[in-house]
Amino acid sequence: MDKVRVSILGSTGLVGQWMVKLLANHPFIEVAALSASPGKVGQRYGDVVKWFIEGDVPEYARGIRLVSTDPADHRNVDVVLSALPNEVAEPVEARLLEAGLNVISNASPRRMDPNVPLINPEVNWQHLEVLRDFKGPWLVKNPNCTSAIITLAIKPLADHIRELYITTLQAVSGAGYLGLSYLAIEGNVIPFIKGEEDKIAAESNKMLGAMGRGEFTPWGRPVRVTSIRVPVRYGHMASIFAVMDREYDVSEVKQALSGFRSLPQEANLPTAPPRPIIVLDRQDAPQPAKDLDHMAVTVGRLSTSGRVVRMVALGDNLVRGAAGITVLTLEVMKAIKLL
Ligand SMILES: NC(=O)c1ccc[n+]([C@@H]2O[C@H](COP(=O)([O-])OP(=O)(O)OC[C@H]3O[C@@H](n4cnc5c(N)ncnc54)[C@H](OP(=O)(O)O)[C@@H]3O)[C@@H](O)[C@H]2O)c1
């Protein structure tokens, strides 16, 4: 099988580090270049990266000399994977596209562009099909980390949901490795994350809706969100109340969630979790310290009352919410012959 050659922008950041890790020994994706901020260009990855995530810097990456974000440094790759900060990403990604390079990006600009698929693979891999009509280079966006976790948790119920009320409890790592000061969050809770609530409502509506050429039809349900930053390192949680089309028995909902499978599972893709939604019966689950899975969402506190389904969902913001989706999207694109 021909290997897909990729480069990683923002490879020294939290999301970038996870991409570097997930792509070590990948059966059909090869890392051809790694990039960081201008001050690190030319230096060896292993010498400058501050490795925050689990395990060690993968051997293959240690000696790679970091390159810039300039298109000339990415000429020999099939897809550029971007984990740049939002404000840096917009002009850099535009230049890469102008130079004819394909991009999959974790940054927020252009997520709601009708020409850009916003992909959470198990939820809406079908939206990638619009790329078959593209003549030139394409841009694919990953959703915001919390939108990724929520849309996966509710996907099996989505056709029957009429309204959603969500409160998120989001880890500090969601703000990047320089994102939030220890003094601001230690022993504290901050009930505001700039732009987050609107992103979750809009992006969920795009991913759960339909996509055609140059247009998308939103899912069309009201999604009301309160986003809260909590002093947890890894793992975003969401307390979800879904108003349904009728009354459901809790066992019916549990079966729908735990039985859910999608193309990544059917095609047995390397990064696909065997069970994308893990329902836990323990009464105090899910907890970030005990129940965090890298690619699956864990769901607990499942109950029904009248037409309301309640659940608490937990997901890994850096992997399911970012790096893991990027890699899984590439794997889906290879499986459906878009690469
Ligand atoms: N953290 C999450 O949970 C999460 C989840 C979903 C999506 N995202 C999105 O993913 C992206 C990356 O997030 P992150 O948390 O990994 O951020 P991060 O930890 O702050 O990492 C940022 C990366 O971008 C590089 N960079 C910064 N300025 C640059 C410049 N001017 N030119 C080239 N490279 C530059 C940094 O390199 P240096 O090391 O050299 O500074 C670093 O590699 C963001 O758009 C974020 O919104 C994050």
C-alpha cells in the first residue's frame, strides 16, 4: 500500500505531540516533516520539544530538524496536518492552499465555511464525499474538542433529539501548553471560555446536519451550552440533557449508545476505538482520573425522565478532540479512496 506522506505544523504543542505519537510506526501514514515556531526552525525535534504527554518522544522524531510553515518546506507531502494556534493558522493555511497543498487542521478559522468539511469520523465521515468534486487542493477541519466529544456521545440519538441543554467541564490542557496560568485555575473554577459556547452550538449543528457541494444543511436543533474551565489536566466532560421526540426506556438508550459503530470500526482502521461509546454503570462514573479513554467517549449517569434523556460524557480533548481525529480522518480518506 502506498504510504500517505504528511507534515505536522505546531508539532511541539500538545495536539502536535499527540500527532507525532499516534503516527509512530503507523502502517500507512509517514511523517515527512515537523514544524514549530520560527525560533526553533533548524533545531532537532528531540532537543527542543517539551514533552508533556504520556511516554517518551518517539525515536523516529528525535532527530528530525524542524522546518518553517512556508509551503516550500512542505512540497513533498500529500497532506499538511495543522495544530497551529488559531490566530497563526488562518494566514498560514491560506498560503499552503494557494500553493496547492491539502490541509487537515485543528484550528477554528473556516470551520463553518460551507466548502469545508468539518469532520468527526464516526459522526459524519460521509461529509468527506464532497471532496470528490474538488479539482484543486482541499481543506478539512477538525471540530472544537468539546464539540467532538458531545457529537460522538449523542450521535446514536441525534435523529430523535429535539433540544439540547449542555454544561461542559473543561480541562486546562484545552487551552494549549501555555494557555492558562497555574494561579488562575489552581483551586478555582472559571465559568467562561471565550467563544466556546457558540462554537459548540454551531459546529454540532454542522456535523449532525447534511453536507452537499458548497453548502450544508444544519441539524436544526437548539443547542444551549454553558462552558466551564475546571482544574483538571486532561479530559473534557459534558452534562447533557436531551429533550427527545418521545419517552424512552433507559435500557433502549443504553443499547443505542453501546451498540453504535461506524465506518472506522467496520473498516477496522488502526486508530478507531473498537467501541466508540463506552457506557459505564458505576454510579460515580465517568471521572477524568479513572475513566478517560483516548479515542472513545465514556458515558455515565444515564437516566430518562419523561421525554428527557440525561447523561454525562467524558472524552480526551487532545486525542478524540484533536490529534486522534486528524489521524482517523486520514485513515478514513485512505479507506474510501480519497487519498
Ligand atoms: N488543546 C486542545 O485540547 C485542543 C483541542 C482541539 C483543538 N485544538 C486546537 O489545536 C491547535 C493547537 O492547540 P494546542 O493546544 O496544541 O496549542 P499549543 O500547545 O499552544 O501548541 C501550539 C503549537 O504551534 C506552534 N506555533 C506557535 N506560534 C507559531 C508560529 N508563529 N509559527 C509556527 N508555529 C507556531 C508552537 O510552536 P512552539 O513550541 O515553537 O511555540 C506549538 O508547536 C489550536 O488551534 C487549538 O485551538 C486544541
